Amino acid sequence: MNSSQDVYIIKLPTPVYKGTMSLEETLKKRASVRGFSSHPLKLEELSQLLWALQGTTRDWGGRTAPSAGALFPLEIWVVLKEGVFHYLQRDHQLICIVKQDLRAELAAAALGQDCVREAPAVFVITALYERVSLKYGSRAERYVKIEAGHAGQNLLLQAVSLGLGAVPVGAFHDDRIKKVLNLPAGHEPLYLIPAGRKR
């Protein structure tokens, strides 16, 4: 983790583009996992999960999940013991937004779900609807939520291929999530995905 004028950045390792498990096998093994050990994710695992979720795949900025009009309304945050980090796709790195373990507060905002509190990493997908509504009008919300589903499934399958577990969580109080994470104006939380080693 690098420090520059109190800004902390984690430069993530280069993702692996060829794994050892077939797509068919990951689909067959995918299952929701709600019990996690406290063992932290390795930096390589964190890197791979973030890349699968919203990493770039083309020089012009195309990502692992399809996006209506290539407008990319999704933003990714990851909540770790070390703090809350925002994923910067272009540079494949994390920037620390809050230097505090907020998993307990996040879990309270998610109706007290243990999986959110116990997971070593909780991935949060937020949306900026305006990025899509300027072009697609009233259909923007639909397109954004479809995109979030694609991205979430990418993470779930990547977790399986790494021998990890994950679970999509949609039960939470939106306003409380925004407050806990101190999200910028306009960011709407869509998904929490706790991930880690199965307990």
C-alpha cells in the first residue's frame, strides 16, 4: 500500500487470463456461500475478483461485463478490514476512501446479515444512473440493473474458480449503505457481495 499526502493506493497484481477450471465446471459448482473464515484474501485473489467484476478487457476501456452503449454506470467499492476502497478500472488499483473497518456497520445496514460482517471482503456495486439516462431515458434503470447482474455473476463464477465462496446480497437499507460508505452524491447501491474462504 503506497502513501502520498495521506492518500492510500493499492496497486493490484496483473490478473490471470487463463485459469485451471472450465467455465462449465464453475457454473456447476456455483452456490451461495454465507459462512466465511476470517482469513483475508490474498492480494492476487482480490485482484482477480475485481477484474472479473469490472476489469478492462480492451484498450478503449471495454470491461468484463457488457454495458448498454458502453456507458459503464457501475462503480465498485470493496470493504476490507483495512478500510473502504474504490476500484479504479483503468489503472487496476484501489484507492482508500475510509481507513476503518466498517463491515459491522455495513452488516447492520444489511439487516444484520452475518455474511456481510464475517466476510474478509464485501464488494459493493453502485450505479450512476445519469450516465445511462442521458442516452436511454426511462430505460436506463433497466439497463443498469441488467449490467449489475452480469457483473455480479462474473464475480461469483470467478470466486468458484479460485476455490472461494461468495453470495449476492440485495436486502439492505439503501440510505444506510450510502451513509456507512459515505458514497458520493448520485451513487445508488445495487448489490453487496461478501466473498472469502468457506468456513
